[in-house]
Amino acid sequence: METDTDKTIHSEKMKAVSDLQAGGRGVVRLLCGGEEFTRRMVALGFTTGVEVTVVQNYGRGPLLVTVRDTRVALGRGEALKVLVEVS
């Protein structure tokens, strides 16, 4: 049975940050990780409603993103767990 969370995650407008190309933008909607991961992301500024812009994404390795006027390098695994709503 599909839950509301599953519907949110599989929405066409919802994507992982790792799926965005350079220049892509999205608004953080969900952090899909444990307590330690969530705490780290919040400390870096990734909170619900904040806009994220991908600066660099080569399709492998870390990504470079801008959040709250700060550049942050995210590992690919981390970027997979940050879901954004793209417009």
C-alpha cells in the first residue's frame, strides 16, 4: 500500500538534489535520512522551504550547491537524500 510520503517522494516535481543539473534550482521539501544526517543538513542550512541551486554536478562524485548564499559540497549519497520541489 502506498503512503502519503511515498506519493510525495514520487511526485513529478520532487527530485533529489543529485538529479539536478548545474544551474538547477529547487526548494527543500524533505530530508530522507536518520537523525544524524538530518542534524548535519540543518546545521548546513538545508531546512524545509529554503532554495538550493546546483553549481556543479558532473554526474559522479560530490556536488557543489548554493544554499542560503553559501556554497556547500555534498557527497552523492547526501545529495540523494535531499528532496527538492522543482518549478
